[in-house]
Amino acid sequence: NAGVTQTPKFRVLKTGQSMTLLCAQDMNHEYMYWYRQDPGMGLRLIHYSVGEGTTAKGEVPDGYNVSRLKKQNFLLGLESAAPSQTSVYFCASDQGGDNSPLHFGNGTRLTVT
Amino acid sequence: AQRVTQPEKLLSVFKGAPVELKCNYSYSGSPELFWYVQYSRQRLQLLLRHISRESIKGFTADLNKGETSFHLKKPFAQEEDSAMYYCAPEGQGFSFIFGKGTRLLVKP
């Protein structure tokens, strides 16, 4: 079982460029999440999805879009990258229901210059 | 508003010393509570959950509803415990809300 897989692992963008981060899980989980991790801020929820075809905003959604066209994949898009989006991005999934823990990917380190 | 507070950014102890990582939460209702750990260059992973009343790697966490705290404890710290620790109550709806994290450094 691969669990939760994120690609790419590293990326450097110039301001204004766009990119898509891919998250894939093979555990048949219903719920998927995108977080960003910043020093002193901990993990903050960007967007999440409670099932195929559904998405919802988290704490810090501005500047990001997401799509969940297939149950196993959750894509995070940056249409016009800004230096403030320099961060480490984590994808997570869980099967839903009470007491279901999150399973995390390894993270994507994004630098916007 | 939902809020999680981990008051210490860095906790430094010597090997063999007791460890307590603090977590206070402000929530309506009774959220389920989790501790997650991130070792250097590894993914974030679940350490333990309140509902299981378990001890993982010597760590335990006690829920104090009166103080709304869920502190993580270990009687004798080991060097391999050095990591970032996140307290995470299960938030309203479907999301988890994480504390800012505490870096535990266990010195030899």
C-alpha cells in the first residue's frame, strides 16, 4: 500500500506562474484535505473534499483551487503564484466517520520567487 | 471560535527526563482529540488518539474536560522522540484544526 502520494516533492515557481499539485490515495478514503505548513503557523487547512465531485473551503483558501474528479485524486491548483504561497503543502485523507485519523503524504516544498 | 493552543514552540529536555507537551483547546461540544508527530524528513503521522486510551512509544495523553486540555506526556524521554508534535482536535464538520506545534528536542 502506497498510502497517500504527493507529486512533485519540490518545485520552484516564478511569481505569476501556475501549477498543480497532485495527491493520490489508494485506501478508498472518502475525505481528502490540503494543508499548508508554515513556521510558527502550524498546519492550516486550505481546501477539503468529502467525496468525489465535492470540494469545500478551509481556513486559507484564497489563491488556490481544487478538484476531486476521481475519488482517489485531489488536485491543488495555483493559478497565479505569489511569494506568500511559499510553503510546504501536505495532502491528507481519512475514511470519514468518528475517530478516523488522517493519513498524510510526504509533502511538497514550493518556493515562489 | 474553535481554537487550539500549544503554548511552547520549543521544548528541550535531557534524555531520561519527563516530558509534557501542552495542548489546550477551545471548542463547543466534545471533540475527539489526536496527537500527530512529524519526525525529521518523515511524513506527519498519527501518534495517538484519546478515544483509544492507548500508550504509543511510551506517550500517553490525558483529557481534562474541566481545563479543556489534552497534554501529551512521557515519563522518560528518548533521543528518538525529538520531533514536531501537533495537537489536533477534530473540528466541526469534517476538518481537523491543528495547533501550531511544539518542537521537542531531547538532548543526550
